[in-house]
Amino acid sequence: MGAEQGRRFGGRSGTAGRATGGLISRWLRAGRGPKDTAAADAAREDLLFAAAAAGLPLAPAAYPSDYRCSCNRVGCPTPGRHPVSFAWQTQSTTDRAQIERWARHQPLANFITATGMVHDVLDVPLEAGHEALERLLAAGIEVGPVAESGGDRMLFFTATRGTPDEEDEWWPCELDCHPETMDEHPGLRWHCRGSYVLVPPARLPGEREVFWVRGPEYPLPDPLTMLESLTDACARYAGAEPEPDFTPAWP
């Protein structure tokens, strides 16, 4: 699924594109035999290294354990989606050796990338994201890495704009809310300082996954170049269907 989406939206045939094929599918299923293990783990590491090489700081995250979360917290509100350490912001790194140690010590772990340092993420409902991505590419607007997350959200990776003091468009999305002035942009979350998203490849309960539609080899664009298309698509999506209930993003 990830490779087909990548071809549709201009995905390249680099490391990230190759790794989202059969080997990563085996890792995502986590039902591998001994012969598959080494190759699937290497493909997973290649994707993580590609994200780090693009400047995305990474840290280990929880993963699905049966239908629960590996954190073993009863009623975990975000199973498989949260960091394993409360120090994830300072822990996040692009250091290849450290990421390799984490990946090999925790072969089932998902990884998050901390936003607001090098990059932000514009997080929209999946249908709105597909519509906006098609329009952006057709208009020749620069689009960076894009991922599908959990079968219901699309993540647009952009350069960071930090948290300007005098602008109310930026808010920490882990609060799962937005200012009253953002009511005209239903369904959009702007992950910036103090937030995070899962980075592909990642597994979620119910055999859902997080995968690249456009890999991390694409340069990070200014988010403002895409904001109008994304918010317009979100408004149309919200007008067609009820806005879904979102779970908080905090662990």
C-alpha cells in the first residue's frame, strides 16, 4: 500500500521507497520467521536512518502488544503512539549510532519524531489530505515528506516556524484543542514545539500502520505555502462528514 501511494504522489525509488515494500510489511505484521527477521529489521533501520539523515530527531515509542499498548498502562489513551520516556524532547536525536542502538535493543518499538526543532507537521484527516496533496502537486507547489498515519490521518512534514509570540495559529497539539480563532480550520492540527508524531514505519493496534507516501528525501517546505490548500480541504471534509473525535496526543 505504501509503495503504491508513493508512486501516485511522486514518491522516489530511494532507500525509503525500497524499504516500504515487502520487508517492512513483514516487520509491520510482526509475525516473522527467523529467515525474515534480519532483512526486515535492516529495512526498518534503513527507514529510520533516512528520516534522521533528513534532520528528523527520533526517540523510541511504544508499540502494540496484542490489542493493548506495550507500556502496560491500563486504558492507555494512545496505544502505540507515545514516547517511552518522559525525557523524549531532550532524548530525540538524529545520531545514527544511537538510533541503531535503540532499534536493535527494541526491535518492535515504534519511533516518534519531535516537532518544533527542525520541522513541524500539519496533521489533517486522511480524505482532506489526499485531496489537498493532489491539488498541491497539480499546482506545482513544493511538497515535502508526507505520511499516512493509522488509516485516518495524513501528515505533511514542513520546516518549522517555531511558536511566534504574536500569532495564534501555533499551539501545542498535545492539548487536543485550538483557539477560537481556528474554528474555521476544522480537523487540522499543527504539530510544533512540544509535540511529536510517529515516524514511519510504525505499527498501531488493529493492524494499522504509519507509512511514507512521499519519503523523507524531499526537502521540507515552508508550511504557509500549503496551509490554504490544507485548510480548504479540511473545511470541505468537515462539511461532508461529522468531525471525528480525537484522542489526546499525550502519553
